[in-house]
Amino acid sequence: MKKILIALMVVMYSGGIVSQNLGNDMYSLSKIREGVKSKRVGSYDRTGGNDDRLTHIKDGEKVTIFEVKGAGIINHIWITIAPLADKLNRNDIILRMYWDGNTYPSVESPIGPFFGNGWGESYNFVSAPLAVAPTGGRSYISYFSMPFVNGATIEIENQTGTEIEAFYYNIDYVETENLPEDCGRFHAWYNREITEALPDGENEWGTLGKPGENPDGKGNYLFADIKGKGHFVGVNYYVNCPTTMWYGEGDEMVFIDGESSPSIVGTGTEDFFNTSWCPKEIFYHPCFGYPRVNNETGWLGRTHVYRFLLTDPVFFDESCKFTIEHGHNNSLTLDLASVAYWYQEKAAALPWTFTREERKPMPAIGSSDIHIWRDAWRKSQGNGSTLWGKERN
């Protein structure tokens, strides 16, 4: 009897391992598919030559780079652009995606922030679904799955104020006879806000007195305000901080299905992004990281953080309002931008869009600006020649 029980346990244990392994991504890769065919839309030279690009896209011009009928799934996008980002602002090239014949886009974002470069800058960025690749962030890559059942269109719009000399791209997708009904539509939305400090000042870490409380998320920065059924899968977050004070005491607060109080509340910005203790170093993980950090005193300047919820999406049946505080109790003035990513049952329109002027980042603040502020403080204190800065009235 004992031998039989041991044998059964071995079979059950082995079966569990087999079942678990059968469900992994590498096993799925081995499966032979039915009713699908790989396709590509790209900028290759139709003459058979080597001029594999779109050229001379004028300022204000819209160009459709992908337009197909029927059902399918986009599974890979690659793009590179000339001139480089120091001469052609990637914050002003707009990417839009339309699903199932809709006239409104379900994806709208500047191309740099969408793929993982903020402020029109160029730097390497590595994650599982998105990347900006060497040299120095010159190509943009997406592996997000983007299903559609009744056609798909992707366009770019040049809002840079100058000509796009060259635009190269490959968009790989599969045609399918029967798209599963449970395939959601991919959405991405760019938001940007210069947040307001509290009336009593930027009282972070209690430096100006007892800090206040924010139990209901009033005044939080908005990652996404989604109507419908689906799941939130990630965000690129671009923070420009005009103070040396730590910007990341703000908690994420997520309101699901019309809640008046958030059912998901965090413990700090760095905690939501899977880090801790006010990080300030380059770090890459498939699902989270810091691809760009400031090089000034404290946390002054520009920081880019990301998190993709690939194994832990936020699910909702009716709506999802995903927010985060800008400093504890929304105490800080910050120049914030973000691109949120999610899936929902049907392709939906996005909340609002931004003009080129509305996207323009606030200027960088450096050591000379701090010195000017110190000079103003010295004069306000009587202009004493030995004033140090730690005096208290």
C-alpha cells in the first residue's frame, strides 16, 4: 500500500510539473497554429533598391504607415528616424492607432514617450514590451500584442516644426480567420500636467510644518481614466522636479468600477515602481526600472521610471481611474508626463489630447539657478556677508 501511495504521489507531482510546463511561453512557442499567416507592412524600397524609407515628411503632415482590412494581431513594431533627436524632437512626432474601422484613435502619444524616451531626449531603454535600442536610443521597438477584428490603421503626424528627413519602419502582424472573442483592444494615452503646490507651500517630508492628509485622492495626477471592462498593464512616467527635495512620497491610488474611495492604495512612488528608499541610479528590469535619472543635486531634474504589470494587471469590469500623488498630499509642483497602457473589450476614444505648446517641457533647473535663489534669500535676510543658509528666524 505504501509503495502504491508513493507511486501515486510521484505521478501527481510529475503531472503537475508537466501541466505547469505546458503553460509556459516557450511551450506556447512550439505549438503549430491553424488559420494564421504572417504579414509585414514596412518602408522597404518597392523597386528592389536600398532606399528603404519614407522621406521628406513635412511639418504638419500626417502619414499612414499601416492600413489593413480584416482580422489580425500586430505583434512587433520597429521604427527609426532621421535626423537624430537633438535636431528632430521625438516629443512632437505623434503616433496614433485606430482599431476596427473607428474614426477615433485608441492610441495617441508622442512617439518618444510611447516607446520610452521623454522630453525629446534620446537614451537607451529596455523592458519586456517596449525598448529604445542602441546606439544611444535610435530605434523604437514594441512587442505589445495589438488585436483587431475589422481592420487597423496606424498614422504619424509631424508637429516638430521641421521636416522628417527619413522614417524607417517594419510592422509585423498575423492575419487570422477567427480572432478569439476575448481579445481586448490595445490602448495607450499620453498625459501631461504641471501640478500645483499646496497653499502653504511644498511641504514635503514635513520641512515646512506638519504635513496634511489625502484620503480620497483629490488633486492626484492622472495616469488613466478608463470606461469599460479591461485591464491596466503599465505606465512610463516622466518626472521633472524643480526642487532638490525627493519627489516620490506620492502614493498610487486606483479607483475601480466607480469607487469613491480607492481600493488600491500604495506606500510611495518608488514602491509602486518596485524600488525603495529614493533611488537615483540607472536600472533595467523587464517589468520596471529607471532608464533616466537626474545628474543634479538631490532629486532636482528629470527622472524616467516605468512599470509594466504583465503578470499582475489591474482588472476592472466598468471603469478604472489610475492616479498618483505628486508628493505626499499633492504638495509638490512637478512637470509630469506619462503614457499609460491597457486593454479593454472594445476600442474606445481617449480622454483628451495635447497641442505642441501644451507638451513643451519646463526648462531644466541647475546649480546656477540655485545660486540665484540663494542670492535672493541672502538679500531677504539683510544681505549679511557671512549668512550661511541654516539660520532660523
